[in-house]
Amino acid sequence: MSAASALRATPERVRAPRPATLEPRLRLVRPPQQVRTRVPFVLMCMGILITALVTMLLLNTATAQAAFETTKSERELTRLVQDNDELAAQLDEKSSPEQLAAAARELGMVPATGTGWIRLSDQTVSGAPAPARSEEEPEAGAGPVPDAVPVPSDTGEQP
């Protein structure tokens, strides 16, 4: 007998019998019950795209509206500046000494012949005031004017 056959015949080295039903080491993996679809992802992308487009449209509309209002305001400002310039020119014309003298004559005013000042602290008039006379009135009865004439107060008292 050979050594190899002796090793096989020893009872200790005898292998245990294999069970009849062995599970294989690799097994087939089944696909999940629900198949994942791309529909939610596509819908989300479309929603984001539509939202971005609508936002851009609204921003462009608001920008155009603001530009329109700015142009309208600039036109109105230009018109108001022109009106202001015209009114300033009219005011300069009417405030000239010749125009003021003519307007005063139309109202019945006459040029002052003397000047005087009212001192409010003691209610006196100082200077050389004289009653103004129109060119049609004669100067009869014009006498000397005192240097300081008391002015009556508003309380009704006579000085």
C-alpha cells in the first residue's frame, strides 16, 4: 500500500458528508419593488426654469416701467425749469425801478420827500419825515417838522 492510499483510508481523515441542500454563496438580487422614475426630477427642473423665466420677465417689466416714469419725470422737470425761468424773467422785469414806480403811481402812491425812522423802544420818530404830496396837490400849509414825533401806541393811550 502506498502512503497516499493509507492517508485516505484512515477514519479520522474522512470528511463529513455534505448536507443535501446547500445554499449557494451567490444569489440573485431582485430589483426594488418600485422603480424610481425621473418624473419628479424633471418636474422640479421645469418648475425652477419656469420660475426663473417669470422672475426675469417681472424684473424686466419693472425696469421698463421705472425707465418710463423716469423719462416722464425728466420731461416734467424740464417743463418746470422753463416755467421757472420765464417767471423769473417776468419778476425781474416787474421789479425794475421804472415798473415799480409806474405800478405805485397807478395805486395812488407818491414819492417821499423826506425820510424818517420809527424807534420802537421809546416809540418816537426821528429824522426829517414830511407828508408826501401828490403832484396835483398844492403844498399849502407845509410847516417845519419836529425832529422827534411821538407815535401813539396800540393800547389806546395818548403820549
